[in-house]
Amino acid sequence: MPAARALDSAQALVAVLSTMPRERLAELLAGEAAHAAPWVAAAASYGLPQAQLRLGRMLLVGEGFPRDPVAALTWFRRAADGGEAEACNMVGRCLENGWGAAADTAAAAGWYARAAEAGSAWALYNLGHLQLNGDGVARDATAALACYRRAADLGHARAMNLVGRCFEEGWGVTADSAEALDWYRRSAQAGYFRGQYNLASALTVAGLEDEATAWFEAALAGAPAPSRAVMEAALAASPVAAHRRLAAAPALSPC
């Protein structure tokens, strides 16, 4: 079934869903986009919030369906009304970035707060950004740090890196280089390339150049091309010869 026809044919599949084993349904909804599309559309129409969330994500990027941010936002709202925390976060993302509606960071902050209360690590991370920058809400670095910490406690590697930045820069807390290094290490070990780069930078300042080299190498391997280019430019100016050599090394192709 072509993915573009999936929404039109969704009603024909709804009756099947009521008798389908839960495990089989979960497998179908999580499958490759072109195959999953008709089932996602049917399950979303059937009222399953997790399917509505995935349908919104697919429509937002044009995966399995033609790209339609307006429709994506509609489905995110439906999933949010059904209690799906990540859908609340995605409504916030749409309103923050103007996807499917006029940008409204104040409204986005409200949706992030709603998702954060339901335990969404991404919403905590996103709300922290708005608070740190004073975007749509009053600037409050202390509240931002609290959000990043809560997200980090939920295993969010990017939030761990931001907790480190807060300690390094003194945002919402007394600057503490040892705490910053510890949080960068947590983020790095969780696989986040910016955490790896920041850890390597902190290790370099501490004189631990060999360990820093290994983390710089990991950061470069995991960074998308634009970020990698920025890192390479910085490393090319490093006083450490091993770091300069990393900047000159050819980029590794993804496996």
C-alpha cells in the first residue's frame, strides 16, 4: 500500500486493530515508515495516543507521508489530549519553531512545562533553554539549571552537558570547574559529541592532554558535518600537536 494513500485507507484497517495482539500492533507501529504508515494512520484514527504521536512526527518531516506541519501539529495536540507526554513536548517544539502555526515561545513554554510535569526529559531540556535565554519566559538561569538537572537525572545526555556548561560559566550556580568536568564526563560517556568535546577541552586545561585527545577524537567521529567543521577549526589552532593532527585527519565515513 503506497504511503501517500495510507490516510485515506486508514478506516479500512481500524476494525482489524481491535482484534490484533498488543505485541503485533506495537511491532507494526514501530516499523519502517513506508510499511508502518497505513497502520500508524489507522491506529491514530482509532485513538491511540502513541500512534498519533508517531503520525505527527512522520508528517512533520515527510516520512511515510507528504510533509504537512499543520496536520502534524493537529495530531500532536490530539496525542497530548490523550495524555502522551512527548506529544506535549512536540506541540511545544512546533510552537517554538513555527512549525504548522505561528511561532509563540510563551505558549511553547507552557507546553514544555506540561510535558515536564509528566516526566518528559526532552521537555525539561527545551524548557531550560527558554529559561536560560529569557525566550518567551522571564530569564532565570537558576530555574534553567534545575530543568537541566532533572532531565540529566532521567538520562538525557545533552542535559548533562548543559549542567556542565552552567557550572563552567556560573549560570544559575557558583562556577565550579571540577563539577563542570564531572558533568561533561557523564555526557561524554553517554555518547553526546558536545559533551565529549567539552570534556576534552576541560581535560586539556587540566593538563591531561592524552585523555583529551581520545575524547576529541570521539567527538569528531560523532559530530554532524557542520559541528565537526567548527571543532576542527578550533583544534587546528590548538597549541597541542596531537590535537592539531586530529583537525587535519580525514573525516571518517559513517559505518
